[in-house]
Amino acid sequence: MRFRAAAPGSSPTPITVAVCTHNRARYLDQALQSLWAQTAPSSTFEVLVVDNASTDDTPGVVERARAAQPNIRYVREDELGLSNARNRAIAETHTPFIAFLDDDAIAEPPWVERLVHCFSALSPRPAAVGGPIHPIWEAPRPPWLPDSLLGYLTVLERRGSSHLDLSKQFIFGANMAFDRQALVDVGGFSTALGRIGDRLLSGEEMLLLRQLHARGACGYYDEQASVHHHVAAARLTKEWFYRRIYWDGMSTALINIELQRLHGMRRAATALRDLRSLVVRGRLWQMLPGVGDQSSRFGARCRTLAALCRTLGYLRAG
């Protein structure tokens, strides 16, 4: 997708909040309501809903919200895929900054105000800003689920605020904001990665952050720019985690292939090196029955599966 650079002074508002959604009408209304409760005046930000080929009542939810709130726009993106929807949001935005809020997330009242503050007041100015993502458990958290796996559920709860090295310190997609021009400069989100329907391929955010880092950009984590994010009961099964980790391994392999230009024998050598590292340093004994508690054993199994799937990704990638 080709992006237009925003003309200087083309928008009186500093930031657009983009909510990309696909068949989540029952959550979307809550997300939008949280934006109307912001401490930032509604005149200082715009809300853009990108409907990614929804077949539910998403247009009706937006139309009812628009009747009460003038700072909301609606566009439809028929090419399915989260990266396609986010890139459409970038193309439709003319403000200096753009924030992304998941359609099943709820922003705390200071969220928009804190994001704008980070872009306008910090030095060096970050290209990317994120904050905490607290879980809204739709079913009890299983006793076998360790803290080390919460990231797969888009939970992020660091303490304190600080600048980030975007090569190794990341923000998550449920709560992230960018200098729009920085996104344009790297070409937006990779459409070879990211969710498409029920496929759990991911990594488009990580790739983008590492591309920003390669251009000398930094990020920022603001603990006051927080959101709450629904964790559906369907995700709280071991089967879901195994499937999610499979796709995460594939995604990580694709990212490394892209960034490190891994082709031919270099890709095979990387796969073999990862496999050897797993055997030598993987602490595979931690998976055995009777070792540790159930959460530590499940965490060890998932770490092993992630490494194996990453290795498989190097070998299977086209």
C-alpha cells in the first residue's frame, strides 16, 4: 500500500486513534465508550474505525456512536488481515501521530493525553509509544499458566516508564502509538505477517519496531498510558497455546529471514544452530513429569515447542 505524507499543518488535531476490527461488535462498543471518557478533550483527537470485512453489526455500532460523537470516522477495508487494516488506517490518517487500540481493549481515561505528552515532551522524541496492557479474564486463569507465557495473551505489565531499545524491548499491538511519518518511512506493517481471520501468524509489530530501530529510532513505555484487554475463555486452553506458539515460531523465523537476509545454506545453518542450542541449553528435563509444579512444566514445554517451531519455520519458509 502506498502512503501519502501528511502535509505540514494539515490537521488541527495531533493524534488519530485507529480501532481495527473484524466481527467484534460486542466488544467494539466498549472500546469506543472508553475513548469518549478520555481526559483529553474530544477536539484534540480523532477516532478512526477500520472495519476489516466484518459481517456482524460493526457498522451499526459505529453509526450509533457517531450520532453522539462527532470525532469518529468509519472506513471499510475488504482485504482481510490485520496488517491490511492497520495500513489502511495509516493511509486514511493525516495527523502527526497515530495510536492503535484493539477492538477488545478498554483505554484508561488518561491514555490519549499520555500518548500525546510522550510525543510532544520527551527527548529524544520516540517514534513508538506503548504502555501496560492489563488482562480482563473472561474465565479463571488456569493454574498451569505461568507468568512467562502471558505475553502470548497480549498482557504487558512492566513497572516504571522509560525509553526503549526497539531491537529487544517491545510494545504490544493492543496499546501502541507511532509517529505517523516513521510508519510511512518503513512502509507500514508487513502484510506477509499478522492475523488473517483465524490464522495466528503474528510478528508484524516486532518486525516494524526492529525496522524503526535500524533507522535510529527509539521507543517509550509510559506506565500511565494503560489499557485493559479481554482474554477470551477460548484462549485459556493448552491446545490454544500450542497453536499460538506454533505460529509464533513461524513468525519469528520469517522476521529473522527478512532482517538477516537468510537464504539457502545460511537459513539451514541457522536452523541447525537453533536446534543444537535447544539440545545443549534447553533444559529439556524441566518438562518431565514430577519436575517442578504444573505451571513450570507447561512453561518448559512451550519454550521447547517455540524453539522447534522456529527451526521448522526456517526450513519451511518459501
